[in-house]
Amino acid sequence: MDEEIFNMQIRKFLKSVGVTSQREIESAVRAALADGTLKGEESIRAKVTLSIETLGLSTDIEGEIDLV
């Protein structure tokens, strides 16, 4: 295994995950603000599940996103 290529591929994947996740969260929050589900003053709990079936990996990453 080439460590440098492996590292670059992981970074490329994580960049894609980050950009896509941000876009989806922003869209969902805007929709929730528009329909009154959120007021815009909350903190929202978020959870991402990272899974790699081939490796038998499944791990949850949890956090809070403050809207104010």
C-alpha cells in the first residue's frame, strides 16, 4: 500500500463528505426555518454514521450545531 496515495484518497473522500454534508444541513435548516419547525435560536443535535462495509466499520460521530 502506498501511504501517500492512501492519505490523499482519504482526504479527497472526507472533503466530499464535508461539502455534501454542509450543503444538506444548510438546506434542511433553511426549510425548517421556512416552515416554522425551527425558530433560528436553537441548537440542533447532529449524528453522522461512518460505515465501511468491507472493513466491518460502523461508527457514530455526534455533535451540536448552534444556530445563534
